[in-house]
Amino acid sequence: MPLTSKFFNLAVWMGAAKGVCLAVALTLAGSVAAQTLASASDAERSAQALSHAEGLALAKARACLGCHQVDSKRVGPSFQAIAQRYADRNDAALYIVQVIRKGGRGQWGAVPMPGQAVSEQDAQKLANWIISLRK
């Protein structure tokens, strides 16, 4: 049973048996799940990362290469620069997924990045691939 399901079942039991606020328990479950995702080790990320050719093909298929290049700035920063900037963040993959899907502004200059119509799964693959490009 996934970790979030265990917390949800516990929250329902606690809410019914002891009058504990269900919202607090669900918030805790979501927080634990986010921390679990954010704390993936470098080895786990490497295992999830695409090969260079697969990542490049996915980036091309999702039109990322219209604004980004692997090793040089175009409209947006290079994927290697992104990997370097977020190398020390434990939640780098999660953060990059959010920026891919929701967009971002002000982190790399005046040109904002609009949110992209990319599935959660493809965004996760792209984020892991980008992180794998750090030098």
C-alpha cells in the first residue's frame, strides 16, 4: 500500500474514532509524500534518468528545443545551466517539473517561461534527464 494511502486510512480512522480534523491528517500525508519525492537520492534519479539520446528525443518531441539547448543559451538557459543551478537542491526534480508544467519568470532574466502542456510523467522524465546533465 502506498505511503499516502496508509496516511489516508489512518486519517479516516482517527477522524471517525477521535474527532481529529481530517484536513490536518491529509495535509500531513501530502507533506510526507512531497518530502519523499523531493528526497530521492542521486542514485535513484540516475536510475530514473533517460539516456542522453532518449532525453534529447523527448525534449525535441515536446518542443523544448525551440527555447533551450543542451549546452548553450537560446531564448532560455541551457539544460546544463539549469542542472548546475539546481544541483544542490534536494527537490530539484520536483521544482523543475513544476516550472515545466506551470512556467516561471524572473529566474533567468526578463523572458518568462510559459507553462507547457506536458504530462506529469514526461515532465518528470525531462526533469531527471536535465539533472543528469550537470557537470
